[in-house]
Amino acid sequence: MLGKTIQEIQVNDSASFSKTITEGDIYQYAGVTGDFNPAHVNEVFARQTLFKTRIAHGMLSAGLISTVLGMYLPGPGTIYLEQHLSFKAPVRIGDTVTATARVISVDTAKNRIRLETVCTNQDGTVVLSGEALVMPPKGGRGQQ
């Protein structure tokens, strides 16, 4: 099944995905990427930092944007072309992060969609903001 085509998408369409970040998520992310920065994996070290505890990798939250784009809007078959990010606040173990993407422009001729991308925590604090450029699938819903 493929996601929405460019003809099915309009400015201000949006989709979200939420996930509660666990200690396991942080260790798995570190293992997959090789980023074992002690700010993420060493509580004794992290207590001495600005945040006073371990924080999740910024790109772990950014990865939730990929979930929104690849699974919901436009959805399966989407090609991620570009992402600009600004990290605004830390994500701690136990925080629930909601990634939201909202269509801000549609270029039918080039088959490109630009989206505002934002991640917030359970308190509504913006932890990450940015903008993405994607190419939606050409096939249409229900086609392989």
C-alpha cells in the first residue's frame, strides 16, 4: 500500500505520531548509530551537565518525523529529500514526544511537498522544529 499522491495532498494537511522515550530506546539508538556520548548513556556524567540527567539523542526525536512522513503523510513510498532541524529543548527518559508534520507548500510540477516539522513533549514544549522536503509516491493508495 502506498501513501497519498501529490494530487491527494493539500496545504495545511497534517499528521502526527507519538512515542514515549525509554532508556532502552536510547541504548538501542546508541547501538545502531555508534553514538555513545555520555550525555546519553552515562548517568554519573550526565548529572554534571546542564540538563542534570541523561537526555535522548536529538536525532532520536528527529527520527519520529521520519515515521510521520514515511507512514502517514504522505505515507509509504515517500522519498525524504531534505530536513532542516533546530533543537529547542532536551528530551528525557519518560518523555512522550509527538512529531507533527504540516504541509506548507505543494509543487505538483516537481512532485515535491514542503512540510513544517515539529516535535513537542507531553507538556507541549517544542523540543525540535524544522522543515522537510519530500517526494510523495506516484502510484496512489492501494497500489503496490
